[in-house]
Amino acid sequence: MERFTISLDEDLARAFDQLIAQRGYRNRSEAVRDLLRGQLESSRLASGEAKQCVANLSYVYNHHERELAERLASIQHQHHDLTVSSLHVHLDHEHCIESVMLRGATRAVRAFADALMAEPGVRHGKLNLVSVEAEQARHQHDSRGYSRRGAGAAHLHLKPRS
């Protein structure tokens, strides 16, 4: 672990300590590490450096909107290679929220999310991306999902980058 020193004026230090308390960090170091990870992740995603990602797309829509539910399902089926899972929740008599878990090429995930959120009737859409490194692995898993030694089927491991 590498250490460094940072100087803050009293007002900034007090505000930072309040943020630490609100978020439940045990110390300043944990908070600084999370802030740095978040900034590095934002930079990777903005620069196009993050080639692969996992993501959550959440959006609210009115299910009475003409054929909207069918259009949304169709878009998801057209991108079945990106769609891992979805959760559908009824909010009231008219509105639903869906949360779709995605994985794949960052550019493709963004394009999918943009297309889905642009559908007329979709409101409050938000995409949360996390960059990952994709590795081909070849090992077996036991019934609990734990890795075992020995040759097994090739499969993909996705590791968060920071």
C-alpha cells in the first residue's frame, strides 16, 4: 500500500468529514479511495478506454402507452447478446419500472440503452456502467460455483477494473 499526504483547508476538511459520516466510511482513506475509483472509472468510460462493461439500465414507463411494452421487449430480444436479466415492477395502475442488467462491448451497451430510453413513453432512464476486463478462463466449477483445478469448459470472467 502506498501512502501520500494531502492538505485541505478547514472548511473543505469539515465538509469532507461530514460526507464521510453520511456515507458511513470508517476513515478518510476509505473515502478517498472510493472517490479516486469513481473518478478513474468516469475517465475510462468518457475516454472510450473501457472496451467491455457490465451495466444496469433502469427506466420508468407508462404501460398504457400504445404498444410500448411490446416495443421494449422487442428491443431487448434484438439485443439478447447484451441482456443478462431484467426485473419488471408495477409502480401504480399506469407506471412500471424496469431494471435491465447488461454486459458486453461498452459502445454496444450504450447504443442499446440510448435506443431503449429514446422510445416514446419511456421516462426517467438511467444507465450505470462499470468497466470490466474480460478474460477467457478454462477451469471447472463445483455445484456451488467455486473454481476447481483441472480442465474445464472455456468461459468468460469479467473483472471490475479498479
